[in-house]
Amino acid sequence: QVQLQESGPGLVMPSETLSLTCTVSGGSVSSGSYYWSWIRQPPGKGLEWIGSIHYRGRTIYNPSLQSRVTILIDTSKSQFSLQLSSVTTTDTAVYYCARDVSQVGLDFWGQGTLVTVSS
Amino acid sequence: SSELTQDPAVSVALGQTVRIRCQGDSLRTYYGSWYQQKPGQAPLLVVFGENNRPSGIPDRFSGSNSGDTSFLTITGSQAEDEADYYCHSRDSRGDRLFGEGTRLTVL
């Protein structure tokens, strides 16, 4: 059973960079069938796709966040990461990582981690 | 347009059938998937593709598609089906899309 676990600071100062890591266990990140994704959900609101990465490094980003987002993958550690720069209070959200399977969707999710942007 | 539109809220009587819809141009080309989210929990994939369920999802959940619209049907709704439901797909560029979500109330 594939498991994903987000980790990182729960509080980030405005204008700084939010950094999160997703650790994948029970399966390999190095499969051509998968993208590895970040999704967020502001309190009381809906889901927003942030971006995805293939193990070979190809990335796709939400156009509305593209200028601030970097997603990287470390296959040796079975991890992928999110960096979101110049954060504001509107970036406060629960951040999820998930596995994206072609023709299926997001079949495994992490439990999510709340990141609050506040001074 | 690269958007998915859902009704904000739907209600259903216990044991009855409810259909939740998701509309968007991308659904003419790409299948959507559906996620159930209960308070404080991560979303859970319930239906994907033409009409497929992951292992462990009850068969009262089903999917269908017509033109630019994808439907999630719950046949014989249970109290535990009360949740938010999101549709998800992609566009021609490869960008992933979420609908705004539908809050299902089981009466």
C-alpha cells in the first residue's frame, strides 16, 4: 500500500518561502506511469491544484502560481518537494501531496499539513 | 475554457439516489475523476475513468459522462455519504483542474 506523508514548517512569515516535503513509502516514485502532485485547500474552501512532477523531472504548474512555485523530486530518497515563494496570508491552507496516475486520477493522498502564513 | 463547474450543494433523502454533476469543456476530451472529502480528512478517490471504482469503494458509487458533463451517482444514499464531492480532470495543456465542490447532505 502506497503511503504519502507531508512534512515541513506549520508557520511561515509573509514574503518568505514555504517549503514542504512529501515522503513516499510502499512504492517507487520512479515509475513512468505516475506524476507526483501538490494540492492545497484554504480553510473552508475547495481544492486547488498547485503542480505536478514526473520522476524524470518534467513539471507542470498551475498557471496562477507558476511564477512562485518550484517542485523537485529526489528519487534516491523517494521524496518530492514544494517551494512557494513570496507567500502572503492567502497562501494559508492545508497542503496535500498525492500520486497522479494517468487515466485514473489522484489515487493516494497524504493526510495533509496545515501551513499558516502569519507574522 | 479550462474550468470545471459544480453545483454548490445537493441534498438527498436517505436511501434515495442522487446525481452530482460536473461541467467543463475539457470533459469532452478527458475523463474526470471524483473525490469524497469528509471534514478533517484528505480527499478519497471514489470514481474514475468511464465508470471505475478503486478497490474498497462501495458499488453504490458510479460514474457516467455525456458531452461536456461528468456525473457521479450514488444509488441508495447512506448517512456516511454526507460529504463534499469534487470532480477533477485535465486540460489539453496537461494542467489539472478541480471543480469547486458539491456539498452533499443526506436527509
